[in-house]
Amino acid sequence: MTKKILAIALLSAAVALTGCSKPAEEAAAEVGAAEAHAQSSSAGLPAGNIEAGEKLASTKNAKTGQSCVDCHGAEGNAPIDAAYPRLAGQYGDYLAHSLQGYRDGKREHALMSSQAAELTDQQIADLGAYFGSRTGNLRDLHGTTN
């Protein structure tokens, strides 16, 4: 009797799953979309170009007269002020997300908000890719005290 109930339950589950399955074309489209998303950043940006980011990092902003490396140093490793973060070696997606925040007004900083205001999604992705590709002198906070 238990085998009969188990067989009926399995058959019911199989029928239910068959009714919920997607056509092959729809499933293939979802796989294609997932692959395309995997090529973009977690911030929803296009794939960044390191070389373009390197050039942009040294380009003076028309409104502020500053470039990234003016404040964050060569390759983002030597900030001119201890309060400025090192960019080299940071996760590119983190940097991109931060720049999006400054550009979109979700993060505010007297210098960075105006610096990022005119950046396109591609430029943000390129800067994240460039600084993320640099060898950084980052350190963690293990062993430090307040």
C-alpha cells in the first residue's frame, strides 16, 4: 500500500513539474541573459576597459580642473591627504558603485560629487577596472585600536 501511495505521489510531482517547465526557447533566452549579466559588474555597469580607465584617471575634469590621480596619487596608491582613500587594489565593483553614488547624489562629498557628476556608466566602469587592476598598498584593520 505504501509503495502505491509513493508511486502516485511521484507521478503527481512529475506531472506538476512538466506543467511548470518552460519552453526550450524561453530557457535558452534566460541563459543568454544570465551570461550577459555575468559580463557586467555587480553595479549593473558594462564591462570596464583598463586602458580607457588609465587614460581617464589622468584626464582633468573640465569643471573641477582635477583628475583622479591629482588627489589619489599615481595609480591610486599615494593620496595627497591621509583622509583620501587609496584606490589601487580596491574591488573595481566597489569603486564603480561608489562613483555611481557620488554621481547620482546618493553619496555626498564636496570634491567627489562634482568630480563624478558628468561621468557616464562606461567611464565609471573603466575607472573601476583600472584602479582595481593596480597593485595596491591596502591594509586591513586587524590589530589596530581606536
